[in-house]
Amino acid sequence: MVKLRLKRCGRKQRAVYRIVAIDVRSRREGRDLRKVGFYDPIKKKTYLNVPAILYFLEKGAQPTETVQDILKKAGGFKEFHFHSTKTKSN
């Protein structure tokens, strides 16, 4: 299964993240299938390769919660209903 998730880059205390399509069995810094975006939480900047993201979403890739929030803020992904993988515990 493929997921869209964040891959940490940058130096200590100055983290930036790449949004990547990656196999779920790979670790966070593992080899990705394709880089589909960039997120800088310090400067509040986001770059998304929309055609690549749409391609992976159509093929069944599931975004993590953080990537899902980034996509919702960007807009344009309203036709996709993301499945939440976390369950609420009482």
C-alpha cells in the first residue's frame, strides 16, 4: 500500500518536510516512490505537485493525517474522501 507522508529534511531545530509517496513498509527516511510536495512549517510555505498527488490518490494512496490537513488547506481535493486510520479510544 502506498501512503502520502512527510519526510523530514533540514537541520536541527530547522526542520522542513518533503511530501512523498512511499510504501508503508518503508521507514520515514526510506526510499520514496516520488516527491510530490514540500512543506516548511517555519516559513509557513507549501508547494504541491497537484497532478502527481491526484495520480497517487486515484491509484488508492492514503495520506497521513498531517498530509491530509495540508491538502485540505490547499483546497482542490474535495472530491476525495480520506479514510481516517486512527481510532478513538474511550
